[in-house]
Amino acid sequence: MKLQNDDLEDFAILIEDLRQMVFSMEKKRQLIIFPTERAYIESCHGDYKNAQNKIAEEVIKDYELKQKKEGDLKRHRREGRNDKEGILKLEEIITTLNDRIRVLRRLADVIALRIFNNHVWMAKRFILLKKLKDPDIYAIKTNLEIANHLNNAKPEHFWLVSDLTTYINVGDLIARYYMGDNKFRLDIIEIKMGEVNKYLLELSNSEGQMDSKTTETLDAHSAKQLKRIIRQKDRTKEILNFINKGQGADIRNDIPLILDQKEIEWEHYDNELMDTIKGAKENKVALCVVDGCLNIFASTLSDKETFHYLYHLVYPDLPCSYDDRWDRVWHDFDKMRKLLRHYYVKDLILHNLNAACHTPFYCLPIDDDIGDLLFNRMRVLLYLDIEKFLELYRYYGFQVEQLSKKETEHLKKMESVPLFNERAIKITSPSRKRMAMGRGTISRIFFDIVRPSMDPKIHLDD
């Protein structure tokens, strides 16, 4: 990730100012006493509004500049200019702008998690797409104007622009209504512009079955748009049902969901993470192993040296060629860099930044080290030894098996599943309950810094 470029304004100061703005009231609450709960809520919403406006301003500016630079790059290539330096310069600027946009949008994700009352289970319900999509600049501009009007008129409530976030794929605005006594109600708002869209929205809101004669009068485009509006309303209904009533359906695959009323008290590896970062600051590299299977590796060394250490951490039995001829070293270094594509190896920041993730890295206990991690002065890499992780399950009395190739392929069609020796994993609890290990188990470890030992523990009482 590259956030600085000599041809662009300094980004470090901007992102630090914005980060402080988002978390301002949370920090002030530790120092001052607000006269009423409502005064505190309005102050938080004021910070969110100001941060949302500034984030949107920077995202729009960077996105429009990126489009201009992409146009310049196409023109260079179309005209066949022998200007390798100029092309490389444009490519670097475009890459930097893309990285800046994602880092900015992750701050909008912080606001989203806050209005979800920091409930990860709630945030997960808004993810529809598997990959990040580019921001819809027109939607951001239009919806931000409406959000600002509402936020200024009713400061006790807050309206978030969905397209500014990386993972909220439902609704144009997410509304958080303050109900008093530290209680809130969420709503998902669709904004339809234009007379045709307004008419279609009225049709979709009509009770009972729509008159077939009415729908037959619609042209092909309008009929398609009506189906899309109805699908959006159905998704919204399922999300709100799950949040408010504890029952709904997953919006990606329509699988019925029931909220477990037994709240899980997660155990995290915050202290180990902070100790590892501290160790790298003092000794250049540091390693901590959590629950015998999760390796936290922090390094302030060059990428070449960092990946060399990581390479031998993941593949301890392979020979080292680090001191051989330089061409051999760089060949191995390329293999080392590819470790970041390994299913069980994640860069703490890059993985978080480039995935449809509900827990932004700004919310991790790395507040004092964000700058070092964002601006490549340090790397924190996580490696889950899957074989030792499965041994942890066995330690708690579970039976661990591998599914057949056919069963594995069937599961992989539905979602990305953890594999061991290219096979999906089946777990049988001491109470004989069987389950296939899913993506959520691994995501909690890498995204939410949940201890690996927590997963077998939460299934012991099933």
C-alpha cells in the first residue's frame, strides 16, 4: 500500500485529523461530564456528520483526480508515446489514489459500526457483495445533500450515506434514531429520484398483489426497475426483521436466520497484539504465538527481510537461499511476497483494507501505531497454523474429519470455506453435533482478533 506521492498533497496529516474527528467525543467523554445523555449523543452525531462530509469531500476529489489520470494514461498508451517514466508516474499516482480512497472509506465504516452500537453481528447483515466495489460518486453527492439536511434538522438522530462505506450494500441512507434512555432504532432508506422511480416506488408500496394490467403497461426498463425496487425492499425487510425481531434471512443466499439470545463474551488477543508491536519497535522483529496456533509477527525491517522471516515461519522445513546469488534471492523473495495470497496468512492492515470487512482496522487496539502500519514503517502479519488449530479442537474433545472432494466442491460453490489438504473440514462436538467449518471461524480470528480457542469453546454447549 502506498499512500504518499510527491505529486499529491500530504495524506498523513489529513487521515490523522479525520481519525481524531471520528473518535473525538468518545475520548472527551473520559475527561468531561455531559449535562445529559442527549447532549452527548448530539455531540457524537455532530462529529460523525462533520467527518462524513470531510471524508466524502476527499473521496470525491481523489476519485475525480484518479479518473483524470486514468484518461491521461490511456491517451499516453493510445498515442504510443515512448515515455516509460511518464507512464510509470501516472500508474503510481492512480495506485496511491485508489489506496487513499479505501483508507478514507474505512473511516466511514467506523461510523457505521458505531451506529450499529459496535455489534459485529448487526454489521454483517448489510454485506451483500463478496468484493469491494468502487464508490458511486453521483450517489454520494446526491445522498450526502439529503443526509446533511436531515442531520442539521434533527441532531439527536443521524443519517449515514451507505455508498461512502465499503461494505453496506443495502439502502441509500442508514438512519439511527435516538429513542431516549440510551435506546436507538435503525432504519434503511431508499431514495428514488425522478417521476418514474417515484411512481414505481408507489407501486412497490401498494398492499397485496399488484394489478397485472398495471404492470403490463410498464416498458421493459421500468418493469426491470420495479423488480429491483421490490428486491431492495425485501432485503431491507429481512435485515430490519433480524435486527429488531431476531429473525430474518441472509440477504445473500436467503438462508433463514435466528439471533441467538445467548450473548457470547468473546476473548480477544489484544494484549498479545500490542506486546508484539511493542517488541518490534524495540527489537525490529517480534513473534507471539496465541493458543499454540496463531502466529503474530511484527517487523520494522525491509519487506525483503520481513518476508524472509515469514517464509520460514510458514515453511520451517524448507532450505534457505537468502545468502545465495542475488537472482536466486529475488526469485525466492517473489515467492515470499506471494505468501500474502496464502489462505491462512494475512497482513493485519492490507487484508482488512481490501476485503468486505465489517470491523475496520481503526477499531483494533493499535491506536498509537496506526500511522506506522498505514505508512509502511511496520508490518504486522498473522499466520494461522491450520493443523495446530485443528489440534486445538481435538484438545476440547471434538472429532475432526475431512470431507470428500465432492462435498468440498459443493460447499465451495456456496462460499469460500477453510480447507486442510485441499478438503473442507467437518467438526463433531462432544454432544455429537456435526458442522462444517465455515468462513466465519477464520474471519473472526483475522478481522475481529478473536482468540482461536474461542471457536471450540462456543460450540461446547451446543
